[in-house]
Amino acid sequence: MLLHSIHPGADIETIANHTGFPIRYINLQRTPPPTQAEMAALQHIDPGDLRNIEFRSL
């Protein structure tokens, strides 16, 4: 897998430790944060914040 960007707060070591296969990266960038409109849309379709359940243990 070729990694193009990582989310704010993430690092290569953590990503590699949670991936079952080797990752490669060239000119790695940070993923831009979501806009206010994107966050509002997420809150509208997922008011219980279920999208974050799997990441609470990290």
C-alpha cells in the first residue's frame, strides 16, 4: 500500500502497527481537517458519534 497522507495526530509507527501489511510512503502529507460543513454533515447523519467507537481504545 502506498500511503499519501495521514490524519492529524497520527504517525507512521502507529499506522504500521495497526496495519496487517507493509506500507510505503513518498512525500507524505497531512490530511487537511474537515470543514465546518463536513463536520455538520457528519453530526447530522451520526449524532451518536458511532464512527469513533473503534478508535476509542487507541
